[in-house]
Amino acid sequence: MDDAAKLLVEMVGEDSLTDVIGSMGPDARNFTWSRPDRSVRSRIDYVFTSKSVRIRQHSMVTVHLSDHRAIRFQGELTGKFLTGPGTWKLNSSLLGREDVQEELRRTYKLLAEYIRKKPNIRGITTPGDAKKEVKCTLYMDDVTLFCTDGKSVQSLLEACKDFGKASGAKINVDKSQAKLFGRWDLCNEPLPFPIEAGLVKILGIWFGGPGAAAKSWNERLAKVQLKLGFWSLRNLSIEGKTLVLRNDALPVLQYVTQAWPLLANVARAVNSIVFHFVWHSKMNRVKRTVMHKVHRKGGKAVPNIPTILRSFFVCGCVRITLTNENKDHSAYRVFRFFLLPVWRRLGWEKWENATMFNWDLPWYYKEIEKFVVEFGLNCVTPSLWKPRTIHRLIRSRDTREPMSDLPPATATRVTRLVTNGEVVSREACRTMVHNLLRDYKDKDNKEREKEEEL
């Protein structure tokens, strides 16, 4: 007996199932497949139902244009309904309904309020002068809990059990993980779920130690390569590939910027993937700086994804600390504690000794000042720090790409004709550019003839 058969027998026994076809009795006609000449017959199809279902009628029906037979039966529940351990799976389509989403928000909000009000549970304290205690963070059905000692952990487990008695919900031990920071002694009070020694994944992002940012980016890069690999099978133009990069590849990478800045090696890998997708080769036929420029400046408007990702991370930090109206949010205090020296050096905050801050800036926040200084964005007020606005400002500083043997005025007119949205036909556009270049050549020849006569 192979592994699949053993698993099937085990499932039938645990879940109190019975074979519908086998309950029809030892009849030679109980086959579900046969050859057209009926020389070989076999039972390769199985239908299982609960043992508590009494089969009243059963039959096997011939199906035309098929070598299998259909099974038809009618049953009813008996007075004693047997229940096994069974399995239950959430219908994920329900999460798209607004009423279900509202019910989930209300349920988990009650859990959060219950945990936050229990004095026996000690959470982590945010840095800064506010000293706010954080015990849990919620996002839909994903709950992250924080405890500082063993007693708090036991009180937290008791709170979850009380919540389960009231709501019927339980902690999924198989999907739950515990991450320990510092020295812990849980020998006398073991946890019901495994302790993760390495990195831990929260909402698709890795945290918990060195290498978390690289692992998060590498996972997303693999997804981007898979997507672009499928698109490479199509014969797309450069404009079509640009559309794919903007709408299909960029959103996959953009999600990571909510937690981690773009690493230097990841930026190089992104550029290599993008231009290998554009040219189907490692050799670039046109300079990358030219390809990033908009059409009216002689480029092809290929998105500069590394710069866009860097702007997303910086704009997120600015939005949370400088333009956020909710000053009581714990994220606002944490970001402000670490980023206040950066904002003061950039001239976006005043020096106030009454506010606590940290001079030792973590490595992932150093990217902010580097990005602002690199592109000379010190003069941009915090209210204008939106990814689209910042990217347009950076692209507006690009110079028009010159054309060989053409003066700037003529090159500008040629570029306007090529990028003119009103000219639908390529032939018409080509004709207009050809006439323009011919007029310029005739004019140049006349000027040379006059110089020769003189």
C-alpha cells in the first residue's frame, strides 16, 4: 500500500466515512470505468459520505461519450449523527464582503481592547518622552502581541482562552510563532506554539535580525522575475514593456518599502532585471539614463524603479512623522525618536532640547538623508513629499537628449512631432519628421552655397 492509500484509509477512519459504491452490495456491476468493448472493468472512482447518512436509493448511470459511469444516490441523516475531528477551511471569498470585514474588525478590536486593559500583561514601551506601552498590533486577522516577561505571557494566553470561550475563536497553533529577544526563561512556563530562533515573517515581511531586509527583497525579486518571464514570451514593444513594468512589476516591490529601504545590491539587481526584460539581452543598446527620460526629452519613459522605490520609503517616513495628524499613534513616537536629528539637519524641524531623540541612527534610516541630499530635495516642504510628486520633480531636471548633426531647435521640433499624441498614424508622423529634416537639409545646403559664392 502506497502513502496515498494509507492517507486515504486514515482519513476514512478518523472522519467516520463510508464508501457509497461499496454499500451497494457485492455486485459485479459496481464498476465505474470500462473499456469500450467491456473487456476490462475497474473501480477507479470513489465517493465517500458520513456513516450517519442512510442511503435510501442508489444507482449507476451510463454517461454518453465517456468511459466512466455516474453515481446517483439519495440519503438521509439518521437520528444519531456521528461527528469526527474533521477539518474546516475558511472560504477566502468571504473576506471580500464588507459585512464580513466589518465583523472581523469589530471582533479583533474587542480582543485588542481586552488585552490592553489587563494590567497583568506588560508590553513594550515606545522610546521618547511619551513612554506609551504597546501590547498588540492588528491588521485584519493578523495579530502581533508583545510581552516582556513570563507572567505576561501566561496572562496573555489566559486572555486568549477567555476570548475564545466568548467568541468561539481559537489560536491557530500551527501558524503561530514566538520570537524571543534577549534572555528568557520559559522552562517552567512553556509556550503552546513553537519558538522561532531565526527570522519571523509578519504580513509578508521578514523581521527579527540581520538579513531580514535582504530576505524580504530577494523573495519579491523572485516574484518579479517570474512575472517578467511570462511577459517575455509575448512580442511586446518597448511601450508595452514599460506598461508591464509600471503596473505589474513595480507594485510587487513597492510593498517592501513600507518596512525596509532599498538595498544597494537589490537596486543593481532590479536594474539588471528591468533592462534584460527590455532588450532580451545583457547588452544595452541605449544608455539607461536616456531610456529613463520621458519621450519629449528623447527617452522611452522606462520607469527608474530603484529611484521610485527609494522615494516610496522616504515619503512614508515623512508622512508618519511630519505630516501625520495622529500624534498619539505609537508609530509616530518611534519614528520621531529616531528621525528627529535628520529632520533638524535638513531644516524641517526646530531644535528643541525638551524633546527626546536618538543620535545613533539605525542603518535603515540613513537612506533618508542620503536620498534627500543626492537629489537636492532639501527645499521641498514636507507637505509635498508624495511619491508621484517627488518622482516628477526628479524627472523634470532631466535635460533634452541632443541629436547628432541637428541644432537644438530642430531637435526639439522633431521630438515634439514624434511624441505628439494627436498624430495617430506612424506613417504620418514619419512623413512629418522626414519633411522637417529635408527642409533643414535644403536650408543648410543653401547657406553653404552662399558661403561658397562669397
